[in-house]
Amino acid sequence: MDVRQIMKQAQEMQKRVAALQEELARREVTATSGGGQVTVVMNGKHELRSLTIKPEAVDPGDVEFLQDLVLSAINEAVRQVDAMMEKEMGALTGGLSLPDIRLPGMGG
């Protein structure tokens, strides 16, 4: 295989990865904690899109409990986004690890 062919394949892969990144950035995941007392929605760029707290989760005498529920829901959403990204990118690249690929806003 000549170098031009390899470069062409690499450019095509780069285009497919960029298109997938854009698609994944628009997808959203929903995570809950406390049996549904706290719900967060996060997009594929790890941006928090919404936070819902049911009134029964709000106890002025136990703010730490509510804080824990919020943190738990957000962390679960982050895990779901990461798993979605890994699954979709793995399917596109055939399991080839491409560690330098990052979505805008994800650091990098």
C-alpha cells in the first residue's frame, strides 16, 4: 500500500470521526439519583442541560443529602456520556484507540 492511499484513508477516517463527534455532541443522556429525586440531563459535550429536584428531596435540615444526590446524578451522567462516546468511537474506528480525539469543550 502506498503512502498516498494511507493518507487518503486517514483523511476519510478523520472526516467520519468529526461527523460522529458533532452527532454525539447533540445527543443527551439522563441520569437520576435518590430513586428519581434528582434528575440531570447532559449532552455529549458534558454540558449540563437541565437539573430537576423533587420537592421531597429538599430538607433544610439535611442539605448535605441533597448535595450528595446532585453530585451522584451528575457523575452518573458523565459516566453515561463517556460510555456513549467510547462505544460509538470504538464502533467507528474498529476498536483502534485514538487518544487525541476530543470534543470541543472537553479539554484537550
